[in-house]
Amino acid sequence: MYDFERGDIVYIRDFPFGKPTRIYGKVVGILHGEYYNILLTNGMNQGTIIAYQSYQLIRQKDVPREIREDKERQSPNNKIIQR
């Protein structure tokens, strides 16, 4: 269905063909039957590799900007604040 390549940054969807979550990772392997090994780079499972089907993933360029933005931002007095 979707053709991801090794090294692509992908976001995990909340349900098949659903909205993307703020959890993302890097494609590290391509398996049989439209499965991909994803190295998660944030969230509770950071650093683990999990297999996902292609319809559970979405490319970084296809994700809306407000979801892609980092949760941290700089305040005027140069301190990092959490949203």
C-alpha cells in the first residue's frame, strides 16, 4: 500500500487510517506482508523496535504542522517551557 524506505521518519496513527499521533520513529527494516520495523524515537517505548503495518504509519511530510511541532519552545527570557 505505502512504500516506505529505510531511514524514513514516520508517525504512528491512532488507529488504521486514522489521525497521526505525536509518536514517531525511523524505518529500520522492511518485512513481508507490508510490515515495517520502526525504531521509536520518542514516547514511553523510546529506543524499541516495533513492527507496524503500512496503514498504521504516515510519512512525516504528510503530517499536519501542528502535530509535528516540538512540545518545547523558548520563552522570551530563554527558558524552556512545556506546553
